[in-house]
Amino acid sequence: MKDIVSLPVLVLIRFYQVVFSPFFSVIFGANCRYEVTCSQFAEKAVRRNGAIRALPQILLRLLSCNPWFTFRGEVKREGIYGK
């Protein structure tokens, strides 16, 4: 973790993964646009870059997760998945 803000953000992400994500999958079906889900992406981004630096990447990913978003590239960046 990179900063003190990361821990509460990671707790919120994990809470979403355990409580809300299964509920949404049952209601709306499991039809994620990306192979790594947005919550998994967010968790990795926060762990690698810290919550503050990861926020723009997470927001772009979440905004791209709808049928009206026109960005046609993959949102993953160097440093999140690492090499």
C-alpha cells in the first residue's frame, strides 16, 4: 500500500466484491465488458499505485463500463499489472 487512504479504499472495494457484486450478477447477469472486472482492476491499481494515483484510472475504467462510452481502447496501463 502506498498511502494511508489505501486501506479504507481497499476495504470498500472488498465489501463491494463480497456483498454487492454477487447480488448484481443475479439481477443483471454476469456480463462484464472486461476480463478483469472493474473491482479487481481497482484493487490492483490501489495496491500498486496508492488510492490517490489510482483514482483517475479507476474512474476511467468505470466510465467505460457502459454501452454509451465511446473510448475504444483498453484502459489498463503500465504499472497496474506490471511487467
